[in-house]
Amino acid sequence: MTALDDIDRALVNALQDDLPLDHRPFAPLAEKLGLTEQALLDRVCALRTSGVLTRFGPFFDAAAMGGAFCLCAMNVPADRFDAVCDQVNAHPEVAHNYERTHKLNMWFVLACETPEGIADIADQIEDETGLPVFRFPKLQEFFIGFRVAA
């Protein structure tokens, strides 16, 4: 893993805040950090390439746009885990797929354009893997403001 300098740390921390809805959203942040816009973008690319940032992008509220989220879990035999993981992750609607030490050892989130899409994709995954997908739909939303200080 790459060691972060003070500017990288400030950048990682700042990227967890709101960026302006603008055709050049990085320009104000670059100026604040004493960088050119291109230098800031180069640093973001380097942080992604090195694995410091594993995901960088907006977080959309699918429900506010008419879509839906659903937490899902599967009981995947250990000898099939990697293959099933590849099958599940092949669906663009799948996010946050994690292995857990539990009978239900694969947990992931489905984010679909419509509430009906949850059932459609979960059913497809069941058909492709031959394993049931347990669905845990959101009953109430909580905003926890999760941040990781660099």
C-alpha cells in the first residue's frame, strides 16, 4: 500500500464531503489544497490505482428516483464460493458483496431502477446459482454519516 502524504490525506478526507454540482467540481477543492485541477485528478487516479480508494463516485438514493435497495444473503458452499461470487457480481445491480463467517456467508446489496427489479435480479441469481437468495428489504432508513479519516 502506498504511504499517504499530507495532501493525499486532506484529499481523501475532503472527497468524503459534498462536491459541488458543477461542470468542474474538483477545481475549488484543488485550489483549497494548493494544487492544479489536473494534479488533483492525477492524485485521485493514483489513489484508485494503489487501492487506497476502492470506490469513488456519487451515492444515489435509488428510492428517491423510483428504484429500490435490498440487502440480500446466500448460504454458499465453500467449494463454490468464488464461482458464485463471480456469478452474483456479474450483475451491475449488485454492490457491496462481502463474505461473512456465518451460515449465510455471502451478503450483498441489490440497487435496482424499480422495486420490481429487486425480485427480478434476485430470481435470476437463484436460477444461475441454484441457491436461494434471502431478501431483507429496508424497512426504515438511518443516516449514520459514515466517514473514515485518512
